Amino acid sequence: MRTDQIQGVPLLAPPGRLNYLDRQAVLLPAPITPLEAWNRIRSQPLPLLGLAFRIRDAVSARFGVRRIGGLGKAPSDSVRAGQRLDFFLVEHAAPDLLVLTERDRHLDVMTCISTQGAELAITSSVVTHNRFGRAYMLVVGPAHRLIVRAMLRRLMRG
């Protein structure tokens, strides 16, 4: 296995060079594609997630970070590398793996949605570039884990 992967899913860098790494997986009642998972997550946003994105944008914009506005609700029928899903750039799209990135001067983020049969995993890796990036992840890192856990629980319920 390459050192910049975890369980066959790409990472931004080898785990020892990452400033943040989170992988969470669930067994779903039936297999779905990563794009189907993305669409389901977007169609049923978590309560307060919109508020969290607005707060993130208000604080981050003061440090020159582009506003991301949150997740849209319209489903995507298909996706390919080079397209955007909301604020993420699609770097790779396959029936079992969707690789999404967002990069700026403060940090690089990679979120992968992967499937293997009925197992669905969300893996996020981050490399920070400066003090603001590190401070941002001190707040966002723990919140991200909770948000992903809640999203996966919703997917398990169907």
C-alpha cells in the first residue's frame, strides 16, 4: 500500500505529514455510489449546518479565505474530474470513489467518499500551511468529526 493512502483511499500526504486525518465508515442497508451518498447528504442538510457555514464564512473572510456558502441541495446526475460539486473540485470520480478537494493559501483539504459493497466511508485529510490554517483546524477538526458521524447515521437510516 502506498503511504499516501489509507485503506485504498488517497490522502493529501503520508499520514505522518497530515495535520488532520479522519476516516469514518458505516454499513448501509444497500450499496449506493459515492455520488448517490453525496446527493443524499445534500438533500437532507443537518440542522444548524447552514449556520455553521455562515459563521465559517464570516470569520474566514477576514483572513482572505473565499466564502464557500455551504452545500447546495440540487442533485448531480453525473460528475467527472475537473467539475465542481458545490465548493469542492472533483479530482477523481469512479463508481466506488469520489475525490473532492479545496485548496487555498491556508490549507489543503481532501475529502473522499468511497464504497465497497454496502460499506460507505468518508475520509478527510488536511495539510495546513500557516498559523491561520492550524487555528482553523483546531475548531473545524472536532466539528467535522461530529458532522460526518451525524451524516453517516442519517445515511444508515435511509
